[in-house]
Amino acid sequence: MDRGLVGADRAAAAPWPERSPGPRPVPDRLSPQGVLYILYNDVAWQPLPLELGFGSGQTCWRRLER
């Protein structure tokens, strides 16, 4: 009967990644600037240009909500 990884075999499993995959998090100081950009220019949350460096519209919305 196979019980999966046990004892010493567990140490041979893949290590936990030091950083989660995906884009780097946006600094908290940039998110409020993104919110102000959205309010000042009267644009929707989703088409916030990533080139501005504020993160996505979803990121700004989540940080504002938090």
C-alpha cells in the first residue's frame, strides 16, 4: 500500500518557492496615485494603462477597498 511521501522522502520533495509566480507586487504608495488618476481623468478601472506603473485597475480597486 502506497502512503505517499513519508519521513525522509518528504525532505526530498520540491522546496516551497521563495516567491510566488506572477508579476511583482505594486508598492502601496503607487496604488493611491492610480486611484487619483482614475478619478481625475474619469476613466473606468479596467482600462488603466499598465505603462503608468500604478498596477492594474483591479489592483488599485483592491487596495482602495482594503
